[in-house]
Amino acid sequence: MSIPSAELANPFTSAEFELLRQFYAGVPTRVLRREFALDPWALLNRHRHLPPAQHQRLLHELRARPTSPEEIATTG
């Protein structure tokens, strides 16, 4: 089964991306599930099954974003 190229270009919605970002920042999954009404483990599984280059690019982007209110305030 192949994944459509449009889905590879942007595999996550903004809410899904934010959930992943917070997951990698250390927010507990029970909090994420309640806050986003999404399954964090399903999203993480989708992220881990991306092609290697895309997985690394997205992981880098997730980790490059500010994670705390203090960081967000100082970066814009």
C-alpha cells in the first residue's frame, strides 16, 4: 500500500503536529489525549512509520519549536 504524495508532503494537521510537539516536549499522554481528543499513540505510530528522511525532518521541526510559555514569549 503506497501513501499518496500529498499526504507525505503534509502528513499531519496543525492539531496533530502540536500534539506530537508536546509529546516530544514531555507532556504526559493522558493530558494530550484529554486536551486534543486524539490518540497520541496512533499519531506517534504514524510519525514513526514515515519514510526515514521525512521522519527526521519532521522530528527536527518538532524539536525546533518553542515548548514552554517562556520560550514562546522570548521567540515571538
